[in-house]
Amino acid sequence: MYTIKEASARSGVGAPLIRAWERRYGVIRPVRTPSGYRLYDDGTIRVLVAMQSLVASGWTASEAARAIGSGEVRLDDVVPVARPTLASGRPSPGPDHRQQLIARFVRAAEANSAPDTESVLDEMLASGSFESIVDDLLLPAAAALGDAWAEGRLSVAGEHAASGAMGRRLAAAFQAAGAPRKVSVVVGLPPGSRHELGALAFAAALRRRGIGVLYLGSDVTVDGWVDALARTRAKAAVVGVITDDDRESAADVVAALLAHDVPLVAVGGAASATPLSAKSGGAVQIPDRVVEAAASIAEAVGRRGR
């Protein structure tokens, strides 16, 4: 019998995903010790390997669980999928597998299938560290939702539901990094801007570097920004500029913060690549990739603290 950690190592399936498959589909039934710990046998390991292989080949998790449970798919007939590993030994999705995960995520959103949407997100998060997947898996998946909506394949309700599910996981990652004793950086979006997944991912990545972050969220007024910086005495503010419609309001936020002598004002996001209006001169442009952007702000804050 194996603990969940040992079962994860033997099957290549992350512990969060093992729990999700058990909870949602009942395809895995571990034995419980008197103290409540899960124990897994060799048969369960085979089920986990089969589930992973079917899902990687394009099946939804619910379809794979049903086929395995009904005997439609025999475990001996499933060919295990070889997956590269990170230095830590945890499975790391290659480019093809990442595209499969993103495609499955969008299909689940199009079908308004909350269980499958949640399952794919769990698999994404179980496939590597936050830093190893945020730029190449999570945020591309969010962008794919927008593309599906623009092409008419995804309803507004489906897009909101799937984005909300991802937002809850990013918020959990942000919270899990620990509440700061002292706020060094304030992060958020300007008035009228509501596409916050990238900003929230950046805030989580920055907090995971040990930087005290106050995340304001979406649609923050200029006065709200100024008040937050005044109260926290933070060393830096990072304003997300996601769409072209955000550019003017972001420029207003930047100008107000610079006028109040905030030590470092930075902008990031898809629409921040070109300069904002002249009134926002003095703002720093951070890299496009979340991990690199977090590293640059962490370094800048560290320098200003010395």
C-alpha cells in the first residue's frame, strides 16, 4: 500500500489531481487508515496511469473515468504516456501536452461542463510548479477562452464560468504564498478594466518571491490607487494595461501616482507594449512574461530597500 505521495510518484499524477479524480468521478477508491490517511494499492496505480494516458490522448476526465469504470477500456490495453520531468522529479508537460490541455479546457468551457473544466485546471496545476506553468499553460489557456468567444464557439456565460474557475485557483496561489507583514508593491487594474487573470497571476508570482503584495483587483479608481499607496507607503505600483481601451485610464493612474512621488510606477500587460500618453512619462515597462516581470520588480524593490 502507498501513501498519496508515493502513489503520485509511481503514477506520475499529481496529488491534487488524484484527490480530484477520487472526489469527482469515484474511479479511485483508496483505503482509509483509522487516522484518515489515504492508502493506494497497485491496482489503483494502474487506474491512475490509465486515466492520465487517456486524458493526455484527448479524452475528457469524465469520459476516461466512465470508460474505465464500465470496463469499456481495459487497463492492460492502455499504453502509458511518457512525460518529461522537472528537476524536482515532478511531471512537466511538453508543448504537445500543453496544447492538449488547453484544447480540453476550452472544449469543457464550450460544453459548460464545470466538472471537466475543474478537472483540467487541476491537471494543469499538478503538472509543475506555479512558475513552470503560468506563462506557458495557465495564461495561454485563458487567452484561448477569449479566442473561442471571439470566434463564436464559446458563450459569454461559458467564458465567465471558466475564467472564474481559473481566477479562483490563481487567488488560492496568491493566498497560499502568505499574507505580507509589510506591503512593498501594490498591483491592480485601472478604472474600467476587468480582465484581471494576468494581473492576479503576476501578483501571485511576486508574492511567491517573498515580496509583500497588496492586490487591488479590477476596476480601481484613480483615487483608490492613490489612497492605497499613501496608506501602505509601498515602494512600487504595477498597473495592468490589458486592452487598448485600458490605456487612457491607466495613463491617468500612472500620472496621479507619479505626482504623489511613488518611488516606482510600472505598467504591464498586452496593451502596455507601446508608450501610454505623455502624461504617464516615467512609468517603467515590465517584461511580458509573468515570471520575468515578477523577477524584475522584486529586484527593483530590493534595490530601493537597500
